[in-house]
Amino acid sequence: MPTVNCIILVNICNNNIKLCLIYKALLFILPIMKKEIVDFLIIGSGVAGLRATIELADYGNVVVVTKERPAESSTEYAQGGIAVALSDEDEVGIHFEDTLKAGDGLCREDAVKVLVEEGPERILELISWGAEFDKEGTKLDFTIEAAHSRKRILHAHGDSTGKELERVLLKKARSFPSVRKYPFALAIDMIVRNGKCFGAYVLSGREVISLLAKVTILASGGAGQVFSRTTNPAVATGDGMAMAYRADALLEDMEFVQFHPTVLFAPSAPQFLLSEAMRGEGAILRNINKEQFMEDYHPDAELAPRDIVSRAIISQMVRTKSKHVYLDLTHMDGKFIKNRFPRIYATCLQYDVNIIKDLIPVSPAVHYMMGGVKTDLDGATNIRGLYTAGEVACTGVHGANRLASNSLLEGLVFGARAGRAALDYSFKNELTELSSRELNRYLMHNDYQSLILDFGETRHSMRKLMWERVGIIRCGESLSEARTKLEQWSYILNKNVLTRPEIELKNMLTVAKLITEAAYLRKSSVGAHYRSDYPKKGKRWMKHITLSKQEEGVRCEFAGK
Ligand code: FAD
Ligand code: SIN
């Protein structure tokens, strides 16, 4: 029987003692374990998870677990568009070359080949399912973003490309009676025995459900929330990476975190993205003194790779002692801007910034994780029965820096591939049922009464630490400081908690440690990883860093290309 308890939390912050009474009785108590058996389990309902779902839906029942409403994801907020070599002036080979160049020598070329070659088919399929990309007359309209040598970015409703993708994919997934969505359900751990995945433990309300599946696809997105300044939605807490790590999966390239140069910086405004497509259409960066500066840093000026633009902005902010620079569209046609960027125009107005008339205050923020759970070209991990796709995965397709607008395409291409590979796996492997007794042990081992007393303060301090010490410009000293501080919070990783915010904090701490560890190890600068104490690339560093769990902390291996 559930037991009821009431906990008094004494929370000391800013020398004020706050007495917080938390009546845990209202929340929960001893969790209850339920068991469900499905053919295919998908964790996440962004572009990658939904595309995988569609691939599997004809072959058995598919359950899609997602921690918020189904559309809530990074996909939903994607603005600029989706890159694909479909225009008359473009070629798959040029898209391939641009992707390798942006990846700064660390892309896995076979993965890039798959991305650019299968991309056009995935987009045409999406259009056949009802996706409405913007057109110029009767032809698809392609725009340009940083480091693309051709106009190849498709966009929808101006700046709502991700929303259109979610709409179409959700509609398509809903058309299969075999697909069941499980919203507001948080995957908390993979069920793994002897290197084989049997599904996941999922928290739904007060219940823990053992969702047993023949095969599981992890498509839980990125981890931007690990940093205090990010474009990512609240769901991006790196759960998938942390769960996979706990289950002994390999993680790769975790130090490669992409920073987006232009994120709204206004008092009381959210960290709202100002799409790179704005610079693609002619927007200019100016420092606080209203001087243009990008030409001093790169021949491609405003359209230089993101890492270069972000560092240029930081150096201007330092030089002029300011907290932001400006994005300037005032020289552009107002009507065009309203049509081309309707969502950005309307959102900025809400925060008293008129992008047609005002200089827009911007500064960089964390945007995308190039690293993640190491997979092959079919999304297979080192754990049998566990596949991954999308931002949580690391196929090596982005190398050390992602080419703009390649990630939605990655979600489609590798989501579909992971779906197909998972299907093959399911044909060859019968579901092995685990007994309820065996599954219940997960809860028996745990004392779920414990709370992280300094939860709010730790979360805040950790995110700030990651931004300030493991951010755009890193060095041995800043990384050592971050490692020491993160180690002090390690006790939290041993706590058995069963509320969503606490589980997410544990996951964020795990991911923070992995990013910091890899950034500390890589004594060179490449792509988005910049070390001021090792500003050169260095040939011997042209390799990947793979991390895995060990009794005594993180095990690291270097892998060639
Ligand atoms: P997501 O779309 O993030 O979906 C992850 C899903 O997993 C969500 O449904 C989430 O709720 C669920 N989830 C997470 N953890 C759990 C858990 N523990 N249990 C259950 N469910 C869980 N890329 C481009 O190519 N072009 C763009 O124009 C572009 N613009 C962007 C703009 C913004 C503001 C942001 C944040 C990103 C942008 N990106 C863009 C990047 C791109 O949107 C993402 O990389 C991509 O959408 C990731 O897709 P995904 O399916 O891997 O993950
Ligand atoms: C943007 O619109 O600037 C984001 C594009 C991306 O992240 O690929």
C-alpha cells in the first residue's frame, strides 16, 4: 500500500532561509509498477521519432512515448528550413562537400553520403504526404544559410518549417490504427539485461510502466537545457543520452556543441531564435556602436560558419563591453520581412522589438548537440535491440560542426533507416518477456522517498557553470573548474528520485559531465569546440572521442575516422 509522507524542506538561498512545506502526500509515494507489451517502442515524437514510427506502423503495434503534448519538441520550433539538394542549380555532390567542410574534417563520410543521397527522396515523400513548402510561382523556393554554397533550404510558412513537418508527420502517424501515442509520459531508464534492450521504464503520472518491446528506438532529441543560454525547448534535457549512458551505450563527440549566433537578447524576453535565414536574406550584424564587423573575421562575413560568427560576436561584446550585438534588417523591405519571417516578426513585437524598424539585440546561445549515442548508419547502438535517430544520436554526419538546416533532414533520413533496421531486428528476435518480479526489482532497489534538497539552486548553478565555463570559448582552467564543481554535485546522481524535474536534473548533470570530460580531453580546437589554450586543430586530434560508463567514472577511447 502506498505510504503517505510530508516533508519539510529547508531551502537556504541568498542567506535567506525559506521554509518550504511540500506535501508529498499530494504527489506520490511508493510508485506502482505496471507492465505493457508492445511490438515497437519509440521514445520521442519529433521528426526522427515520427519518421521511424511511420516506417514501422504496418508491421505491428507501435507505442510513441513523449514527455509533453506530442508536438512539443525542437522540431516544432525549427525556423530556417530543411536542406536538400533539389534545386536546378544544386547537386547532391555539392551538398556533400558543403557538409564535410562545415564538419571541419570530422564527418563520417559514409553517413554524409547517406544523408545527401537519400534526402531528396525523403523530402518528395513528405510533400506527397501533404507538406507545403513555400514556393516562388509554381517552383519550390530555396533560401541560403551559412556555409551553404547553393540556395538549398526549403522553408514553410516563411519561418515555421519545423511546425509544418510536425503537422504532416503527426497526421501521417495518426492515420495508422497500429500507432498509439503516450503523451506526458517520461522515459526514465532503458530496460537492459546482458547487453540487450527489452524496452524502457516510463513514468506516467504516479505510475511506473515497464514498456516491453521487441525493439526500441530512442529519438529523444538534444540537451540544450544543460546550458543557461539556449534556443532549445524545456524538453531538451538530454534524457536519452543519459539513459543510454546508464545502460552502457557508447556516446561520441559530446564536446561538439553548436552555438547559434543570433538569439534575442532583450529584458524579460525568452531566448528566442532569430533564424540564420535572416542573414541569408541580407540581415547584417553590427556591434553596440552600430559598426559592421563580420568582414574582419571571415570572407563570407554574415554567412561564415556558425562557430566563427559566434566567436566574432563574443569578441565584439568583449571589445565594446556590451552584453549583445545587433542584427539589422532596417535596410530591407518591410513587406518582404513580414511575409518571409511572420513568426519571428510577431514574436519580437510581443517583446517590444519591431524587426522592421529597430536594431535587434542578439547574442549567441547553445543550439544543437553534434554528439550523442554512437550509432551505425542504421541507427544501431552497441546494445542489441536499441536503435537511435535524430539529435540524440551521433552517426558522425555532422562531424565537429553541423551545416545549417541539416538536422531536420537527418531526422527524416536516419529516422526512416532506424525504423527499417528495427523492423529487420524484430523479424529475427522474438520478444523475450521479463517477469513482473524481475521488473519490479527496479523499484525495489530504490528508495523513492529521497529528494534533492537543493534542487532549484543546483539546476540554476549547473546551467550557469556550463554556459560560463564550458561555453563558446573554453580552456583547461575553465574546464578543470567545471569538472571540480560537477564532481561536487555527483552525489545527486546516486539519489533515487521519481519526479520529472529531479529526473531531468540527474540527466542534465550526466550530460554536463560527459560534455565537460570530452571538452577537457580534446586539447585542440576544431569545429564548434574552441580551446583558447589550444587554438590549433592539430592533425593528431582528427579523431573521435567515445565515452562509456565505468565503475570509476567515464571511460574514454579515441577512434579514427
Ligand atoms: P526533437 O524534435 O527535439 O524531439 C524529441 C522528442 O523526445 C520530443 O517529443 C520530446 O518531448 C521527447 N522526449 C525527450 N525526452 C524524453 C523522455 N525522457 N521521455 C519521453 N519523451 C522524451 N534544424 C534544422 O535542420 N533546420 C532548422 O531550421 C532548425 N531550426 C531550429 C530552431 C530551434 C529554435 C531549435 C531549438 C532547433 C532548430 N533546429 C533546426 C534543430 C532541429 O530542430 C533539431 O535538431 C531536430 O528537430 C531534432 O529532432 P529530434 O526528432 O531528434 O528531436
Ligand atoms: C535557423 O533557422 O537559424 C536554424 C537553422 C538550423 O539550426 O539548422
